[in-house]
Amino acid sequence: MASGKSIAVGILVGSTVSAVITLLTAPSSGRELRADAKQRSDEWKVTFNNLKNEGTQLKEQITKTSKEGAVMFKELSADVKTSIDSWKRTVEPHQKNIQKSLAQIEKSLKDLEEKANQKKGNE
């Protein structure tokens, strides 16, 4: 929000400087000049208030959006965790079957190796 304050200060200083320069260099009468300066001052006040209101609305919207994003992130992470847990439960029985099958294959290979060694020994 510091940049918003900087902009506001810049607008205020700029309008003050332009008003002073206008007063010093204007060929109009004092009454016309004061009326013109007042009109410009009023226009700058309206512009400044509009900028201030828009800045406040933007800040509120950013706050609201970040809160909504945090809630959505929590929900998403909970959904992902649930999906992963479900996947693990689904895969686990198959994983055990695969491990059993691998153990049987290893046993069969050892048996074949022993039979092959016995045949070599008998020859």
C-alpha cells in the first residue's frame, strides 16, 4: 500500500505546484483565476477520492481472493491425500500377489538350478 500513498502524495504535490504556477503565470484576473483554481482543486479532490476508493476495493478483493485460495488449497490437498490413500489400498493386494509370484519364480529357478547341477553331477 506504500505505492498507493506515494501516488496520492505525488498527485497532491503535483496539483499544488501546478496551481501555484498557474497563479503566477496566468493572464486572467484574480477572480477568474481563483474560480479556475477552485474548480481544478475540486476536480483533483474527486479524482483523488475515486483513486482512494478503487484502491480500497482492490485491497478488499485481494484479501478475499487470497482467503478463498487458501480454503481451496486445503480442500484440494485433502482430496489429493484421499485419492492417494485410496490408490494405495487398491494397489496393495496386487503388490502382495506380485511379491508372492516373484518368490515362487525365485524358488522355481533355484529348483531348476539344483536339478541342472544334479544332472551334470550324474553325467
